[in-house]
Amino acid sequence: MQLSRMKKYLMRVLIGSSGVNLSAPGEPTGPTWTSDGPCQDGPVHVLILGAGFAGLELASRLSESESGEFQVTLIDRNDTFTFGFSKLDVMFGRRGADEVRLPYSEISKPGVEFRQETVTAIDPEQRRVETDGGSYEADILVVAMGADYDVDATPGFAEHGSEYYSVAGADRMREVVKGFDSGRIVISILRRPFKCPPAPFEAALLLHDHFTERGIRDRVEIETMGPMKAPVPITKSVSGEFLKALGERDIPYGAEQVVTEVGDGSAALDDGGTIEYDLFIGIPVHRVPEVVEASGLTEDGWVPIDPANLRTRFERVYALGDVAATPNPKAGAFAESAARVVAEDIIARRTGGELEHPNQGEGHCFLEFGGGRAGRVEVNFFGGPKPEASLVAPTIEQAAYKEDWAAARRERWFG
Ligand SMILES: Cc1cc2nc3c(=O)[nH]c(=O)nc-3n(C[C@H](O)[C@H](O)[C@H](O)COP(=O)(O)OP(=O)(O)OC[C@H]3O[C@@H](n4cnc5c(N)ncnc54)[C@H](O)[C@@H]3O)c2cc1C
């Protein structure tokens, strides 16, 4: 940290909150932003709701910013963060659920305070937030609360199906997969949008490996299905690569096949048909957290934003990551690149400048192919005349790159 910044930070710690709401929750103080222009002297209070990919990256960037005038409060209902792809580690028993949870208590960033609280109300007009721990007012409010799973949206899914999209679900699934020794497994995407478009196919490829290693692959049928025409609809070539990898392992993809109800051993399809199964793995319907919906921020289920800078229609309120209505996939790498844009926009507003690098909707999703190899699908949504995607071929080196990528984020967000 630069010496001048360090001094300012120490002064702030010594003399108190300087007008931002670092006081005990329940005693909100007034925001320091006095107009739509740059803030007057004094730190800008940025309140970030949700400490996932988007929230952690944004908090880190604001903490490291040269202007150094941000006091960040980062709120999450959980006490730990988990990478999405770690859920596959848990499902296949490579790591325990406790090993993949990264405690927020380790966050140590100048100017960033983490609070484990549940957000219970958001007033985007006033940039006022209620939690189970108190009330906050913010100069800048950032909604980064991700997507929740609406398991009850699919009748019978909770009783008869399994999922690995949550850590708890992946933990339960480990025993289910271990105990499964013959029959048909159906992996069904229940609605779009869903997190990490390759993840359902990744699970299918890894299940193939798992049963092959156990010497019982010929006794297990694996099928995938979903509402999309092709596994990765924005590009024919990447979809083709996916279909090839699935085909080589005898795993069909049922295009535009949507399960509407899960019964005991069979599931109903929206075309009136049914499919028999022995193990039903669903990618649950996704939705914004209820408190976000109740806040009036959403339209058609997600939070509309200006795709260039992630601003909502409310003054000095941003939404980014899975909660936002963006055409790019719901994935951590996209949430992270959006956080870079939001950080730059906030800093530009603080200093009276302009956002120089608007959002390109760029990112990637890793895809484990089995045999210790990983590839990744690289996407850029707004950078060119049309969205582009390509597949970085699966190799052992790419699998190592994925580990390094996660380690770098752990270091940057928590170190
Ligand atoms: C199996 C699987 C594999 C994946 N693989 C990849 C991959 O390879 N690459 C990739 O980029 N992405 C991957 N993802 C997707 C990635 O995990 C998500 O897209 C990413 O986490 C989204 O970031 P976010 O910050 O928007 O939301 P999240 O990371 O979900 O964070 C939102 C936070 O808000 C908090 N929150 C919600 N409601 C409240 C409330 N009321 N009060 C307080 N806090 C609240 C939540 O606790 C959560 O911590 C994968 C996901 C899954 C499930």
C-alpha cells in the first residue's frame, strides 16, 4: 500500500468512521455524496450486498484503488465462500465439503469490513438496506446477491430428485453416486438461465469416468437434456465439440426437452411424454433472491442494468453477477469482469472522470472432461459485432491452470 494511502487508512481507523455508516448497525448515518457529481471530501461508503465472485472482486478492487477513498461494507448471509466448480470436487469425493469452504473471517483488506448478516429489505430509491443485524445507508449500493435455486418450481423434484448445484446437494450426491451401480441417470436442465452452462455436461462426462473406473460403465446409462437447441447455443462449433465429447461416451443430449414434473422413477416432459429414470439429477430453476424481487429492482425476474456499466435505473445503484439481467452466461468469471467495470465506474464517478473500458461481457467457464483434463469455453458478448465463443481444448495443463486461477482469486480476495 502506498504510504499516503496507509496514513489515510490509519487516520480513518483512529478517528472513526468519518461520516460513513461504520457505526453499529441500526444507527445509520447520512451519506457523504451530496449531488450526482463527485463526492465531497471524505470517504465514499460503498455497500456491497453479497460476497460471491462479484462482491469479493469489487471489494478487493475498491480496496486497492489508487484513489483510496472508499469505505466498503460487504454483507453476506454465509460465513464462507465456495467456488462453483468445487461442488464437482465434493460430488465426486475429491474434497470434503468443509475443505472447499473459504471463511470470510480471513478477509483482510484495508477499508473493507465484512459483516455476516442476512439482507431483509432493500430500498433502492434511498439506497437503504435492512438486515437481521441493523440498517445501512450507502453513497453507492451494489447488489451482487447471485441466483437462488427454486427447487419447488418443479413439482416432485425436492422429493425424488438430486442436485449438486449447492454444496449441501453435492455432499448428498457423493453418497448417491457411490451407491449407484446400475440403471439410467438423467441429468436435466429444468429452465434457463442457469449457472455455468457447461456444468451439466461436465457432470455427465465425470460420471462416465467414475463408472468406467469402477468397471460398471456398461451397466449405467447417462442422458442429458435441456431447453436449449444445443448445449452451448451461442456457438455451433463449441456445441459441436460438446456433442462430440458426449457422443464418444455414449451420452445423448435431448435438445429442447424440458421436465415439468418429477415422479417416482419417471418424469413428465412438456411435450406430453415421459422419461424413466433410476437417478434424476436436476439443474434447479434459478431465480433472484426473494428480497431482491421484493425491492422493485427486477423486471421479468432479473435486475435490468445498463450492460456497458452495470448501473440500474436507480441512481448510484449497481447490479452485477448472476442477479443481473445480462445476455452473457451466469458464471463467476463474468461476474468478476463485471466487478472490474463497476469498480472503474465508481472510481471514475468519485474522481469526476469517465468509464474508459465498458463491459464486454467477457469470461469463461471451465469444463472438466475427465481423465484429469479440463478445457474452458471463452466467451465475449459485447466486444464484437456478435457474441463469440471458443473452446480451449481440454488438457492436463488446462486443469492445472484452473487450480492456479482459483488460487490467485483466493489470494486476491482473502489475502
Ligand atoms: C457446479 C457449478 C460449477 C460452476 N463452474 C464455474 C466455472 O467453472 N467458472 C465460472 O466462472 N463459474 C462457474 N460456476 C458459476 C459461479 O459459481 C456463479 O456464476 C458465480 O458464483 C456468480 O457470482 P455472483 O457473485 O453473482 O453470485 P454468488 O457467487 O452466488 O454470490 C452471491 C452471494 O450473495 C449472498 N446472498 C444472497 N442472498 C442474500 C441475503 N438475503 N443476504 C445476504 N447475503 C445474500 C449469497 O450467500 C452469496 O454468497 C459454477 C457454478 C456451479 C453451481
